[in-house]
Amino acid sequence: MHQYGALAYQQTARKTANPREVEANLLSKSAIQLQRIRDNWDDEAHELDKALTFNRKLWSIFIQAVTREENPLPRPIKQNIANLGVFVMSHTLTVMTRPAPEKLDALILINREIAAGLRAVPQAA
């Protein structure tokens, strides 16, 4: 019975969640996965490909969304996000080619910082 309540809550949360909050949560989830692997490299390195694939898919979606003509973000912000996405993709290939725990730091930091920015309350003009 408890599981049904949790499932109903999750479905409602998905339907009513702010898109920025959903994006922030996904970036945080990826950062947490990568941090766990980094912190426990000897025991968790086998999970690296799965975590990098999740992060890469996430950033692929961001890049596609931000480069669409109808995206309402100002051009400089769109360009910055696209550039970050290109860096994430390139760095991910570097990590996959020569895995090392310290190479995850950049991906973790980027995801955390973007998530924090998405959660920030915009200042009134």
C-alpha cells in the first residue's frame, strides 16, 4: 500500500514540477553518481560507463533544446550553455579513453553549478 502512495506522489510531482527544477534535479543526480564513483573508485569504477552515458544523454538534450531557434533564452546564454555542452562531451570522451577519478571533478563541478543556477530565484528587474 505504501508503494502505491509513493508512486502516485512521483507521478504527480513529474506532472507539476517546474522544468528548471527537473533539469536541476537531473544534473544533481548525475553529479551525485559521478561523485560516488570518484569517492569510491576502487569499488565503483565499474559503474563509470553507465554514469557517463547518463550524463552525456542529459547534456545532449540540453544542447538540442538550447540550440533550437524557438528557445526563448538570450543568445549569449544559449551560446554559453552550448559551449559547456561541447566541453562536457569532449571531456567525457577523455574520461572514457583514460579513466581516472580526478578527471570526474570537472563534470561534477559543472553539473552542480548549473543545477544551483537553475534553482536560484531570478531577481526582479
